[in-house]
Amino acid sequence: MEPCWIETIDPDDAAPELAKMYSQVGAAHGKIHNLYRAFSLQPKPLIAADRHYRDILHNEDNVTPPWFLELLATQTAILADCTYALSNHGANFKALLGDDAQGDAMLEAVRNNTYDTPDLFDDKQSALLKYGAKLARSPADMTHDDLDGLRNAGATDTEILEAVQSIACFAYWVRFINALGIRLGNETIGLFGDDGNPRGET
């Protein structure tokens, strides 16, 4: 099965510059994900795009819990019906949360737009998820009042910024993936192992 709907360059056929990039992004799992192969005809953005998402989701200076940023990313994937991103980042989210049953319940709530669920989300998380759904679906409808609502629910401006970064970053990725028909291949799902620790970093 082809990695995606456009031509890609196999690692064995890669010129030195592309081979170096493949080596950098493949370091996490020892293989080249189909997502990265989809860049191969014009690979210049690859390293920056990969680093950008890691700087957003895996920044040790973030104040938002990592599992919640992964949930916002996964929400964007769910709303775009992006199986590739949902598989990878849904797995990351549950690994970071550390509770598969709770994680599955949260993902089901996201699928059903049932964010006012006190046993799953506190007021701030519920507000941020509602905001995330609006931003993913209707970016032209965002208003200053949306931010006031988040602040009233207890979100700081830093938390708002981190949420927006995660949602906006994955708005890019889900469109890139869906537009090119990128398929899950024989690759490790998710960046994190069962213990919540990274399997590797680029």
C-alpha cells in the first residue's frame, strides 16, 4: 500500500539532504512514518514542521498538563475525521493521562460534544474544549468574548495561548494528512510507551 496519494521518495532512494532529514525524524522509532515520507518531494519544511509541533506539545515549560494539550490536538483530529492523527495522538493522550478507561470516556465525550461532564472535565477543561471545538470548526466566528469566557472559567492567558497553539498546530496537520491521503503504515503508534515516557525524540 502506498504511503499517500502523491509520489514519495523511499529512504533507500533518498539524496543525502533528504536522507539526513529522514534520519532526524526517524530517530524516535527507527523507521520513517508515512507522514514524514509525504514531505519528500519538497522536504525543506519537514524538520521545522516536526519541531514546531514538538515545541508546542512537548515543551517542558508549558503550564498546561501535557495530556490535556494532547487531548486538544486529538479533538482537532476527531473533528476533521483524521484517523492518522487520532490514532497517534489519541494514544499519546491516554499514555500521558495514565488511565485508559478514563481516556476512552473523555474521547467519547469529545466525539459527542458532551463537555459539561463533571466526572470527566472540570470547568476550565470543559470551557477550553468548547473553545477548541469552535476554533476548529468556525475560526471566523472567534470573538474577544470567547477569551473572557475562558478567563471566567479559570484559564490564564498562558493556558489560553497553549491551547490555541495546540489546536492551530493540528488544524495544519489534519489538513496536510487528509488532503494527501496519508495512511497509517507499519509504524509505531504514538510517541509514548505504556509508562508515559517518550520512546525517543528527534
